Amino acid sequence: MEVIRKVEFCPHCGNKSPQKLLHEQYCSSKGWLIDDGMEFDVEIGYFVAVCETCSAILVYRAIEDIPEAKYFTACDLVYPESGKLHRSVPSVVAEIYNEAARIKTAAPNAYAVQIRRALEAICEDRGSQNGTLQKRLKELSDKGEIPSLLAQVSDALRLLGNVGAHVTAESVKPWQVYTIDDFFRAIVEYVYVAPSKLREFQKSSTAFRSRTDNSNAA
């Protein structure tokens, strides 16, 4: 039996390493067009691989236009999270975060510094451009860009970034990077992702109501 493998980045170990295909699975599901709510059948392919550096499992998914098995790494990585953020996130923020994801487990201090940079990019994007990061985050909170609880989360990330950036007796622990990641994603979800999804839902609901009203009128 032919062994199929590709060299790709593994979020588990942070290495670009060989990944061997273990299993492929195909199924059908339902999809909907956002613009008008129309339902259609969609084919989905799942590809289960193992990282040959850390032996952890990865799962890739393709929706329609499913490639041959040997091209499984051209699909979207769905487990673990690839480090990619939602399309609504500004590219400058996403690029910093993607760089951070590659060193998350290998260099916790550097990861925390990168997340701090990503916070600075969010402040820049949301119009808070002057002063220290602490002042800029407070400004966003005062303007209602982020709620008070997430402002506290943001400040915790800022402090961890400071720890990672300076030579002190304290350092960012490997287990803390997962909390840092959760906190940062919560901020991004509130500032960018949830509003984007709400707009898409409102657009599709309006289109759906219009189509329903026209059908009833007929």
C-alpha cells in the first residue's frame, strides 16, 4: 500500500515536519448560501494524518472540489487549530498571530511578545494610536470597543508580553501559552468575528424574508 505523506507545519509541536496520511473519509452534508439562504448538497472529505515528529494526530477537511488523497495537506486543517484567524480579522493582526502560532510551544516568552504586538495592532486598527499599550487598551475600553472584563484580559496579556520581553527571574511558562491564546481569541471574537457574523446573519435573514414574502405574494 502506498504511503502518502507531506511536509507541513504541525501546531502540536511547532515543527514543519513529515505528516503521514492514515485515513480518508468522505460524506455528504447540507450547505446554505449566505446571500439567499438556499440549501444545497455538499461533499466533504476528511483526512487523518500523524505528525512523524511528535506522533500527534491532525485532521484536514475539504468541502467540495475534494482533492485526491495525496493532496490532503492542501485542505483546511481543522484539528488542532491552525493558528489562522477568521477572515474578518485585519491582515496585519492575523499575520502577527500566525507568526506567534509557529512558536507557541517552542518559545513561550517570544509567543507572549508576539501576542502583545498583535494587541498593539488591534489598538492601531481601532483608532487608538497614542500612548503606552496600557493607555491605548483603556481608551478602547472607555470607548466601548471592548467590555471591561476583556479590558482586564487584555491588560493581563500586556503584562505577560512584558514578562516575555525582559530578562527577569520570571518567564512565561509553557502551559500559560494556551491561556494566552484563549484570551487573545476571545478579544478577537468580540472585536471582529462576532460583528462580522452578525452582519452576515442579518444579510441572509433579510434576503430570506424577501424571498419568502415574494413567494407568498405569488
